[in-house]
Amino acid sequence: MRARNNERDEFDSHNKTSSSISKDFGLIRILCFPIVFVIGIVIGLASSSHVDRYFTSQPYSFKQDHPSPNPNPNPNFTYTNSITKTTTEKDDKNCTTTTNVVISCIKEDCLSMKSFRAPKNLSHGMTDEELFWRASMVPEKAHYPFDRMPKIAFMFLTRGPLPLLPLWERFFKGQDKRKYSVYVHTNPDFKLNVTNSSAFHDRQVPSKGIDPMADNPFSHYPQLLTETQPYYLIMLSGCDAQNAWNRTLCRWDIPSLHSHEPQPLGHDPCGCYSPFIVTKRAVKWGTVSLVDAERRLLANALLDFSNERFVLLSESCIPIYNFPTVYKYLVGSIYSYLDSYDDPSRYGRGRYNRRMKPDIRLRDWRKGSQWFEMKRALAIKVIADTKYYRLFKKYCTPDCYPDEHYMATFAHMFHESLNADRTVTYVDWSLGGPHPASFDDKNISESFMGSLRNNGTTCLYNKGTTSVCYLFARKFNPSALEPLLKLAEEVFGY
């Protein structure tokens, strides 16, 4: 009996001890939970700060090389999806040097009023259809929400170089940059190289037709091999077309079609690219491609809401008055200056195609010089037109010369009240034939240049007449540059 009582006492004592331990352990768990929770928060915040600081200071330090689709890439030049461009070179001692160049990817606020009212640069990935739609937008609200100074858009349509550029540089020198903008449309292969201080710096508009590819950017590769002209790849993505990298066109010539070594395909370092096939669109004289280039220049210039007047010029054009005179003349005019007249000869009405009826009738048919100047209101109407442009594209063959008839006919039919039916660019057609007279260094003299400004004729200006009928003149050969520069200040006033 006593032994049984002792066992019971030991059992009760053990239970009390276990109960005490359980209570102490429970208390410890309760106290440890908030401590561990606080420690976890501290560690989490520290880790988050470290990761954020890491990716902020080294946003593109990771790399993942993409295989080049180019059949024969340049082994000394590689691109990655990082913004680090690696160039490998070998010196005279056959030593290899690797240089990493980090290119910053600047993000733009695409919805800001500043970028909307005037694009920061002229690079974009829009097709002509998208560009014309975007440029044809007209605000319903009459007053601008910014201080708008009317600008003149000087639009140069040229095959390549601008041999008279130094004369134009002098024309723009010292003028208020809020009063003018410059646009240059060249053949796709040409790159205009000027200094950063030039009025022509970075003013080339895209002169290529851009069409989206399928999801696989190289799904059309077999098709490319069957074509007879080079193609280009461009990486653009909406707003990111504003940044410096996306303004770069990565040329890729198919090696089986061209003898020179192809260049490697580039990747968008921001990781936000969309692939496009970009075809060359060379402008050919006497074809509708000239009208395409003119409309493309107008549309790009219309993206700047401050551009009010639009002048089409060639590489052989010169200004025969100084900038203040030109600005006052054009901005103060209530009319556009688009040459439009009825020519009953075979060079006018003789080019009319009866298949254009009933939309365009013979009595509507007009002819005129392609070197126009027009107000913003008329420019918007021109690039917004689809119906009549398609008729000219279909029925106005090269023998018809659509650049001499499309805009002249369109303006006459629908916007005659906005037009003075004359041009402000002097051209000498006295020699006859399909091309005007040209002038070289032997023709340049003070008396000759003065005759361009004062030739004894008068013309309509607003509601009256004026003796100043021409502001520009063509066709001047490159050899005329030096004598023109010598006479510019004395004769032209710039």
C-alpha cells in the first residue's frame, strides 16, 4: 500500500512539472512570435532596399545573347538585349581588347503637352497610313493651351546631298528658331551629315514604307531572298521611338543580293521592341512616288502644331529674300500659293484619263508646278484625302506626271477659295522641254539675281497686288554656290 502511494505521489509530481514546463514553453512561443515578426520585417526591408539599389545602379547588367539571324555576322561586333554594346578589336600585337559601351535608355512622357504639340525628334515607326491619320487631327477647341508662334516649315525634297546648304545656313543664321522648322526627305540610303549647330541637324523624315511583320521577326526571310532590293529592320515601340537608341536604323542587306558584307542585326536595349520590315521607297521623277514624298513631308511637318505655313523646296532652290521678309510675306498672307491653271494643250488636258470620271471630270483637270507653299488648313486637307489620291495613283500613269496635276486639281475642285493659284518659286521654262533651265556659276551676277526679285510683273497678294511675286528660285547647280555666297548679303540681305 505504501509503495502504491509513493508511485502516485511521483506521478502527481511529474504531472505538475510537465504542466509547468508546458506553460513556460507557451509563454516563450508567445514572446518569440512578435520578435521573429519584427526581425522578418527588418530583413525584408533591408533586402528590398538592396535589390532596388542594385537594379537602379545596374539596370541592365544581366545579359542574354541572341543568335543573329544574319547568315554571316561580323564576328567583331555583337549585340545583346542589354544596353551594353560589346566591341572586340585586335591591335598590331594580336592582343584582344573588349570595350563595353553603356547606352542610356531615356524614358519620355508620351502624354505630356510638350511632346504632343511638337515631337522632340522626327524618328517614328508609323506607316504612311498611320502618319496621315495622326497628322490630319484638328482640335475642335479654337484656342491653343500654349503660347503659339506661327512657324514656317521649310520642306526639302531631295535625292541626296544639299549642295547649296551653306547658303541656307546663312539664311537661317541668327533667326528666331520659334519661327521656322526644317524637314528633309531623301532617298532611304542617304544620311545627311551636318554639325549639331546646323538648322538641318537631325531633320530627316523617315522615307521608308514600314509594315508590321508576323510574330516571328524572321518568318519572311525566304521571301526577302526573292526580292530585288535591300530591306531594313527597325526596332520601334510606340513612345520609345523618342529615345536615342530607337532612332537608329539597323541596316540588314541580304548577302545573296549584295556584294558588300552585311551588317549585324541590332536588338532594342530597352527590351521593348517590335519588329518591322522596312522597305526602301526611292522617289522617282514623273511617278506618284513624288506625290507620296510630298504628302509624307507635309504630314511630318503637321505633327508640330506651331507649323502654319509649308514650303516645298528642292536641293537646287535658293531664297531670294532674307528670312524676315519671307516670314512676314507668308505668315501675313490669307492664301496658299499652289500653282493651278487650265492647260488646254496635250501637256495639260491631254494627260487626262477619262476613267477618272465621274469623280474627276475634264473641266476639273488642272496643272501646276509642284513647288508649292500652303497654309495649314489646306495641308491637312491634302494629306487627309484618300479617294482622289487613289484615282491619280491608279489612272495617272508616268506619262501623266501626277506631281504636276494631283494637288493642282484637288485644290481647284474643293479649296479654290484658299488658294492664290500661283507659286512663289521662280522657275525658267523659256527653253521648253520637260525640264526647266538651270543656272551655274557663269550665270550668277548682281544684275541677274536682281532680275529674279524685280522682273516688272505684279501678282495678287491678299486683296491687292504686289511686285514681290517670288520668294525662292530654282534651278541652281552646285557650281553656283560660291558666287551666290558672295552676293547674298548685298543682293538678298542675308
